[in-house]
Amino acid sequence: MLALVLTLVVAALHVGFMVLETFAWTTPKVRRSFGMTAEDAETTKVLAANQGIYNGALAAALTYAALRGEWNAVAILLAFVIVVGLYGAYSAKWTILIVQALPAGAALAAVLLG
């Protein structure tokens, strides 16, 4: 049960990332969060939207696999989230480690221990 709940939390986070990247990328709050000027946000909004679609697809795949009890698939997807979170923390913003990789790590631990 814990693995399911934590996995669905990770999926919900990725839905949030999708909304942020796909629909809110150029808003002042998001620009401040990522230290972007309005011009930077405008220039990168297509790339961010593409990234957002990937996050939405990942959320859908995690939810589907978890609700079907496909724990091997869930573990692979969570490992993917951790790797991407580590890279994002290194290359973009260190807080990605806490917001993305840490929840996925907790969910993966619950999956592997369950």
C-alpha cells in the first residue's frame, strides 16, 4: 500500500511539472523560480512544453503500472525519474534533487521492500 501511495505521489508531482512546463512556463512566478528573464522563458517555452509532455506521459505510465500492480515497470520508471532528477540537479537547479529524485527514491525503496 505504501508503494502505491508513494508512486501516485510521484505521478502527481509529474502532472504538476507538466502543467508548469506546458502552460505556466512564461509566468512571472515560474520565471523567478528558474531565474529566467521574460525573453529566456519565451525562447525556451517550446522546449519546456515538450519536456512537460514527457512528464505527463511519465505520470500516466506510473499511474497505470502502479494501479495494475506492475511493480517491475514501476521500479524501472522510478529509477528513470531518479536518474533524470540527479541530472537535473546537476545541470539545472539543485532543488530538483529534493522535489523529483528524493520522492522517487522513497517510492522505489517502498516498491523494492514491498
